[in-house]
Amino acid sequence: MQAPSPHIQTPGFAHYAIAWSPFHTNRIALASSANFGLVGNGRLHLVSASPGPTNLPQLAVEKYYETQDGLYDVAWSEIHENQLVTASGDGSIRLWDVMINDLPIRAWQEHTREVFSVDWSNIKKDAFASCSWDGTVKLWNPERPRSVMTLQAHHACVYQALFSPHQPDLLASCSTDGTMKIFDLRSPSYLTTGPNVNTFTNPITAPVLTVPASGTEILTVDWNKYRPMVLATAGVDKVAKVWDCRMVKVGEQAQVGGICETQLLGHEYAVRKVQWSPHQADILATASYDMTCRIWTTAPTPGRQQLLHINDQHSEFVVGCSWSLYDEGVMASCGWDDVNCEVEPEDFLFDSLEAMFDLKPISVGSMRSSFVYRYHGIEGSRQYTPHTITLDTPDTKAANWQLHASAVWVSSIYLADHISELGVPPPSSSRSELPQPPLHVLELGASAGLPSILLSKLCPDVSVTVSDYPDEELIATLSRNVRINNADGNCHAVPYAWGTDPAHLMKDGGDGFDIVLAADTLWNPDLHPIFIDSLSRTLKRTSNSRIHLVAGLHTGRYTIRAALKCALAAMLEIESIVEREVDGDRERPWCVDHLEEGDQDRRRWVVWAKLRWASLTTPSSSLGGPHDTAQL
């Protein structure tokens, strides 16, 4: 039996669509209609998801906007964090700003029938599309008073139209006529021949590909986020289908084709929504009139089924579902739930799906949640004794969401688990020993600061500086984590942007740091130059100084190699590099080529690289063997 998912009630309104904000980790929009969308007004709900006591979110309606007709879809702006657009049953499209109450900031009225779908391009961010039961697809710019393009896409109702996430000028649509069509917006033209085609009285825009996907109505379509020209469709025939459309030749019109890769069977009634996971290329969610939301894999491992999970906690039609863009494995669904044919509170369900994917998570916790880490220590050691560290997971301003700082990364936990391998000497216990200068340690991109805080607790003689990007909320949380763990005697949090002058970091470190730590900081190749620059600026120029880089293999082998090559160009060298199993004891040599390696396997391994100054080592100890430049 499933544990109850968090839900929220909005009495009197049936939900038609749900969407997570691309800017805020905890903001969700709901498009709703009274009387199941048949007649009456609509409502746009804005919902917040805050951490709850059981690490599941607590949901609350922050505000709502009334409309004169039902709302069928909603899409967040990709250029303004507070704006979103809705599709209405009266043929209108409205742009809202959540900082303004009551009324939309703009409205358009060109469609002649119900607008059933809106989609904002995540590449060409000043464009969004709408489709209607009048058979048209229209393209819009939020700053213009009229549409910028109209496609006569189908002769029947168009249920959904979506921009490609890979190519800004490709758009897919699906319709009552049983076809999925792909249009090239760079060269719109009209069909000149074919059944029921009359350029003057009944024009139809020429697609680059028409896929006869079903003998009945197609209600939904979605582009795969990782495989260009792979789409999923579903509809009245109760089957979700995956299509390979790579035979499309852009520029050639009126092609017919598409190869059905797989069919996902199991729903008992029409499938109303399909959505590919933003994190996994083979994971697809479906929502159906059979009152379930299901999760599938299109590439099951041997012996496993395609169906991974069924959420059956709705009591009426499930018509929408949406994956969280930030928290992998978390999704929301919405429906028409009612009891005894009376309009009752509607449910929208939140379900954490990590466990069913057979995937090792690459991070734990979510923004503003609490995470408890237990270090078990080393038996017989007087220095590495058991400790418990309690952390608040940071949040950042919306402009800095790309930092991915709102989690505790598994590589950071792995570094903490193996903190003894940093080689920090034990504190002096003999009065006869000469006092040694304190060891200075720096952590870059620390997020919640787990390794640094643990190190400062285990080694009170070590001076630890923990740093991350100068975001006020991020640094405030990092400082609080140091304080609540009673580590502020020898550990302090300092804001630092990579590539800038690190002088303020080294007030206690003098001419640099003896050890520099970084966990999961290599994922963005564009940041490699300034990150390596920061390493070379902060590492003390002695033969004993070391950099420890720990990166999950989910980062990508070629991305890790690019960072290491950048480090070699900065006169650093690799003393050692090894791949290690996260939850085991296996090790293997670093290798950039693992052709048969899948995502499930990469998530179970980290790479640990130890760097030092190349110019301060003797020829006999310089880089060689498997760590030679040619081997990277």
C-alpha cells in the first residue's frame, strides 16, 4: 500500500494542467476550471512547496487569480521569473505577473475556439506557442500586441503544440485527426496537393513530417529532453508510443513516416498527458482518465518491466503531471477528483520516485531542508572519532539557481566519509615537541559545507575556511551550519567568486592553503578556467601542498578530463587519480573511455584526483604512467 502523498485542496475547481517554475525550486502553477471545464469561470493557482517534517513537501496556495472562463493550460516564462501565460476556454491567452494582484498584465484574443495548450520555448526565450480547437498553432512574443506567426496545423482540434528543446525552430503538434506533425518555423509554406486541400478556402501549413500515430485522437505529445527527434504521444487508444523521427530532412516538406520504438501498454482509459523526465532519457510519466499516474522506462534492464510505478491515489480523472526541474525523481500530478458526483476538493499529488528507478541519487536533501550526517569514525583512532553533523540545505536567489547549491551532493558525503585520507596530522600531544604552524584548509564550492565542518571538528588544530559563491542566502546558511555544529572556533564561512582576487580568503592562510578541497565542482566546462585559476591562486607553493578533487562520474568523463587538462596547463600535476565505488570498496584506474557504461553505473562511482604543483616536484616524482597527459 502506498503511503499518502502530500496534497492540497482547491474546492470547486477541477485542475487541467500543472507546471513547475524553471526559476524557483518550490513554486508550482495550476490551471483550473469550475464545473470540470464545461461551463463557468477559471482560476490560476500559485502553490508553494516548503519542506515538511518528514522531508516531503508541505503544499500551500499562496494566491490565485480568477478568470471569466475555464483555464486549460499554463506555462512559465523562460525570461521572467514572476511571469506565466495561461490558455482559456474563451479563446484568450493571458500573461500574468505574480507580483501583481487580480489582473493579467497582457491579453490576446485571436483564436476563435478554446485554447488548449501553451508552451514557452526554453531556447528562444522570447517566444511561446499556443494551439486551439480551431486547428491553428500561433507563435507569440510577450512584447507584441499580435501573434508573430499562425500555422494552419490541422483541420481538426489541436490538443498540444510544443517547441523542440534541441532546435528552436522545430515545433510538434498533435490533433483529433490522429497525427503528430513537426513544423520547421524557418520556412512555413502551404500544402498544394492532397485530400481536402484547397489553398484558398481551406489552407493547411506544410509540416516537415507527419506521423500517423493513431487511428483515434492524439491528446498529448512531448519531446525527449536528451534524444533529439524522439517524441512520445498518447491518446484515446490508451497507449503511449515513442517515435524515432530522425529521418526528417529539414527543408523538405510533406514527409510521412516515423518509427515506433516502443508501445507502453497498461492504462485502462485514454492517456491525457505524457512528459519525459528532465533528468533521465528513458523515463516517461503518463497521466490517464483511469485515475492513475504511471512511470515507465523505455530501456528496461534485463528481467525488469517497462512499468516502474503506479500512483493510484487520485479518485477521478488525472489530466496533468509535471516533473520537478530541480529535485530528481519528484513529480506532481493533478486531476478532477470528486466524491459522489459532487464537486469536492481536488487533489494534486506529490510523489517522490527515487526508490523505484534503481538509480543511485547524486544528491540528498532539498533546499531549506535539514540533513543529518553521521561519521562512524575509525576504530581505534583517537583523532577520527564518531561525530554527528546537522546541516541546513542552502537556498539561493532565483538569479543564482544555476549554482545547484540547494542539495548535499553524494561526492561531498563521500569526501566526508574518507576525510582521514587527506593526511592531516594528529594534534600534538607532547610538550617536548616543537609547536608547528597550524595547517590551513580551504573548501571551494562548499554548498552546505559538510567536509569542512567535519574536518574542523575532528582536527581542532587545523584552520578551515569554507567558501561558496557570494549569494546572501547561501552564505548565511553556510555560516549557520558552521555555528550550529560548534565548529566556529576554527572554521569560518567566506563568500568567494571563482576567478576573483582571493586575498580576503587568505587572511588566516598567509601565502596560501596547505590543502584545497572541492566536491562536485567540475560539472560546467565553461567554469573550468576560473575554477582552476582559483585553485592555483589559493594553493600554497610548497611541495607538500595538495588539491583534492572529488567528482561523481555523473559529471561525465570527458568533462572531468577537460578540467584536468586545464589544471595541467596551470602548472599543476596529477599525483594520483582513481575511480571509487560510492557504497562499496571497489577501486579501478581512471579511464576516460567506458563505452558500455550506463547512467546507473556512473552514479555509483566517484573520481578522486589529488593535484600538486608540477614545478616543485623532483623528476622522479613527476606525473607518469597511467596519469600521463596523453592518458587523460
